[in-house]
Amino acid sequence: MTERAKRLAIVSPYPALRAGLRALLTAEGLDVVAEGGALADLAEDGRLQGVDAVVVDLPAGGLDVVLEGVEQLPTLRPVFLGPAAEGERLAAALSGRPWGYVRREASAAVLAEAARAVADGLVAVEPSLAGTLAPAPPVLRAGDAEGGGEELTTREREVLELVAAGLANKQIAQRLRISEHTVKFHVAAILAKLGAQSRTEAGYVAARRGLVAL
């Protein structure tokens, strides 16, 4: 049986940007079922019901309003288009729920992969933006030697084991039968959650915490 297309909503105050995103995502096989200028408008009209993920543009100076809307919608799975001036606040506000963070200039394939990953309950952060999340205490627990940091998902643990074994992203993608873009998102999330600056450090931290075998 063919899996149904992921159902998305698009939020941006700019109609032209919404139209462009709709065209890109539709071309990637995703189903854009709602769009609007603000999260509150879509929520009030009931247009977020049945939506798997929401692509949210982060206009300059609009982070407070967007985060307030997201906090009032605990089941929402947002994919943010950044970078935001205070990107670390995203991680702090969204800890514990699926979410994504990609550049506005990201390719259609990268944006679509992020939307699919978030719709499936994962955290998808484009590697080039991962560093902007570093100051957020709820995500980075580098000093927690007891392993009490944010919990890795089942898929992230699978990726982590292969990273610790020295496999490259392409090899991991082939082994797990997922795209290389998705592997990159998982690796970025793993580094953030472990407070690691490199794949090597991630392997060391994971081994110290008993997440992977030595």
C-alpha cells in the first residue's frame, strides 16, 4: 500500500513566499492543505486539524509572536524557516516535541525531507543551523556525565551507533534505508542533544553514558 502524502500547512505573512513554498512542496510530493499569515488564524479557523506538520516562516522581529502561538498548540509539529536572530530560544521552547529548522534558502529536497521527518515525530535541524542552537540549556547537556540530557529517539540511537562505528552519512543512509539528508538531520540533532562538537566527540560522550558499546 502506498503511504499517503504528508499533509502540511504553510504560515508566512508574505503571500508570495507562501505561493513559492506551496509550489516547491507540492512538487516534492507533499500535500499543502492550508496556508495563512499567522498560526493563530489557522488554529482559530480549524485549518490545522489533520495537518502532519506546519512550515513556519520566521520574519524579522516576529519570534515572540510565533513562539507564543506554538506554545498554545502543544500538538503542533512546526518546521521553521530561519535563521532567527535568537535561534537558541527555539530549542528551549520546543524541547520534547518534534520540530524542524532549515534555512529559507534550503533546496526543495531539504525542506521536504525536514517536513517529512517532523511529521514522523523527529527533530530535523539543518546542519548549517545547528550551531545557532548551542546556547540553549534544555538541548545541550554537555556537562551531564550521568546522561540525563534530552532523550534520543529510537532512530537517533540507531544513527548514533553507526556514527560511533565510523560510518559516513552515505553508508548510514544505505544501512537504514533513509535519505542522506535525513541522516544529516539526525546527526545534527544527536550532536545538539549530546552537547558534542563533532562526530568523534559524540561517539565518546555516547560511550561514556552507555548509549553505545565501547
